[in-house]
Amino acid sequence: MGVQINGTTGNVIATKGTFSGNVGIAGTLTYEDVTDIDAVGLITARSGIEVGASPGVGASISRQGNAIFSGITTIGSKEVGAGITLSPDGHVSVSGVTTSSTIHIGVDTGVYGENLVVTGTSRVTGIASFGTSNSSSMQVNIGMSTLSAAPVLTVPDMIKHSGDPETRIRFDTGIVKVETTKFERLRVGPNGQLGITGANYGTSGQVLTSQGSSTAVQWATPASATSGTYTSVGTGYYKDITTTSTNVVKYDIMFTGVSIGGGMEWQFQLGDSGGVESSGYNTVSAYRSHNVSNKTSNPSNAFRWYGIGDASYIMDGRFTLTRIHNNKWFGEGLLLRTEAGSTIYDMIGTKELSGALTTIRISSSYDDSEVFDGGHYKVIEYTGTV
């Protein structure tokens, strides 16, 4: 058939046409079995676009906007794998910068069961939140502090060691706790107070002391001194100083103006709950001066001065008791005569009691046959641990 032209309707019917110039069509152009289409304007496909033998084999775009691509889709580059690549197995590859206000990732990677895997370096300039709930009490947040403009990690409860889940740092309102083997060992309270094994903050004045490499630290009362006031020795045979403090580690007994009515040496004895003891003392007493050779004595019934048995002597000095182990005490004293101070009197020794020290007796003589003429003393106590 050649070409038929209907003059009434304006239709042209032909099996083939070749045009060497432009063709203008004011209405709709319908065609099929076209090899190539080259259009410089807009192409409208009202029922959709299909590529290939059937939808899905190649690609199809429906009139509702749905698109199906059965092969690899590359966006932004002429090479497969560059730009943005969408592969049939669901993988997305982006070789440039990806910008999105919201990204939802919920497909298992098939490696360890994670929903998101980052194998290289990553950077988040905003806040990254991790958790199973929208509640901040169930999330871990990494971001920048609004106060210091520095990076900050926010956790709702604890930081746990990856190799030992029983070693961790826990957080409560105003409290930081350090735990090992699931037990709390140390905490810092809201006012900066330190607690051990829980809310054990010790008492005012106590310090933390080490108990060695295999035992927890403990609160302890540090060594301190408490000084009494000078008290008259009186005019009796002896003066008892009573102590009930078991944490005393040292006593300094200061004396001044002491004098004895007769010609005997005065002394110190110790006692416990069983009474004052008059045996078991290991003492060396001595006196020396520029014109007298050294003289010594070894009393076993007291810490006793030697060479001061004269009623005219007036004496100042100090006697110290130091706990060296349990109920064993080390005594040492130094004495000068104020009416003629050319001679030094001293003594050292030890005494072990069967119980805690309760009494320090100052006697005017070894057999209580003399009395004090006068003088004063005071006691300085030092507390601590031995």
C-alpha cells in the first residue's frame, strides 16, 4: 500500500516514511518497535516504562513512580562501582560524601548479626545515640558538651570492662562507684566524700590506710596528740595516772619542780586490770657529769631514777612510754636538777604487761616510805596504731 490521505479527517496512512527535514505534530504521536529515541525535550510515558522482555528482567518504572532494577545501578559516574552503586543483593556503595537528615539501617549484615558495621574511621559531628529505647535513661550518647564545647560520653548506668564484665564504673545521682567482682569498692559522693565498700565514709578526722596488697583499705584514726595541763604531784606517797584509751601509742610525762622528802630515788610503774606490777622491768638507769664517772643501776621492779636520793634536789624532765608491740612498752627518761644542773640523769627499759595499760604510777620511793615535797606534771597522749 502506498500513502492514503483522507481530506475530510486529515489522517495520513503509510507503511514507511522518510523525512529529510523537520516534522511537526500538533497532536499525539503513537509508535512501537522503535530502536532509538533522541529527544531534547520532555518525554511523558503515561502507563510507565519497561526495559527488557518483561518487568523485573531489565528494569521497569510504573506510572505510580515505583522502579525495579534487576542489575547494578550506578549513579554519578560512567563506571560501575563508582559514585553511588545499588546492587541486586541489597548492598549500597557510596564513593563520595553522603548527606542525609535521617538514615534508617535495619538489615542484618550477615557477619556478626549487627545492623551497622563501620570497618574504617568514622566521624559524627553531632550527637550519636545508642540504645533500644527513645528514653535518655536507656541510651548511650556521644557528642559535644554544651558547657565546655568538648567531646562528652553520656551513659545511663555503667561503663564495663570488655574483658571482665564484673569490673565496672557505675553512676548514680551525684555518686560515682567503682566495682570489682560485682562488689562496690570505692565511691565518690555528691559532696566529694569518699566511701569504701558502700556508704562507709568514716568519721571526721579519719584517714584511709593501706592493709597490704591483698586486703581492702580501711578508715583509721591518725596519730594525734592530746596534751593535759600541769597537775600537782601532791604530798602523798604516789600519784596514779589512769588511762582507758587502748589506741594510745605513746605517753610523754613532763614534770617540773619535783622534790622528794627523803633520800630515795623516785620511779614509774605500770599496771593493767590486774593491778600495778612490781616485777618484770628491764631497766638501765645512770647519771653522769663532768666531774663524776658514769654510774649505772639495773632495777627490775620499776623504771627508777638513779643517784637522785637527796631531799634538796629539785628536778625537771620528761619520761616517755612508747608501745612497741601489743602490751609491751619502752620507757625512757631524762632528768636535770634545777638547783645544781651539772649532772645528767637518764634511764631506758622495757616492760610487758599481761593486758592493756590502765595505770601509770609515779612513786616517791621504791617502798612508798617517802612522800613528795612538791612539783607538777602533765601527760601528753599520742593516739594511732602499732
